[in-house]
Amino acid sequence: MKKKLSIVLLVLAISLFSVTPAFAGRGNETPGVIYVTSQGLYYETFAAADPLPMQGRFQKLEVVDGQPQTEFGPGDPGYLGGRWWVDENGNGYMDEGDHFFLCPLLGPGQTSP
């Protein structure tokens, strides 16, 4: 139940900051915005694959004050192309209890959502 609630909150937070016209014609993906803390910019995104298997590298995505955010974005060495993990079980590291998915960040970044 806690896992489903956390996923619902993340999807809701992304949806609240969406800019729907930018995603016209993209199909059923949920549009949204993610804040990149190292750049101070907001990037548009959409869910391309959800869930993903826990294979390969993933970047941590958190919701802070209702806003999905991460440390690295496009152009940063730590950006992994939108391969995210959400620490569903709160233990601080990636494991089978977490959520893994793909939401690429679309440039250019913006100073406001």
C-alpha cells in the first residue's frame, strides 16, 4: 500500500506541473516537469517505460514539497537519460523494494515550471 501511494504521489506531482500542449501527439504518456537542482532548471518529461526491471544504472528521483526533483540533468555527467529510481522502502539504496522507470528530460530547461 505504501509503495502504491508513493507512486501515485509521484505521478500526481509530475502531472500538476505539466505543460500539456508540449506533449500533444505523444500518446498516452503522463506529461510532467522535473526540477534539476544542479542547474536550477525545470525540464518537461513523459513516462516512456514504467516500470523497468532493476537492471543497469538509475538516477535517484525524489519529490520535495510536491515537486519531483533530481540532482543532474541533460549535459551533466551524472544524468542517465531519464532512468529513474524512487526509494519506495526508504532504506537509502536501490533494491527490489524500489520503483524503476524511464522518463527522459526534454530540453531546453526552463527557469519556472
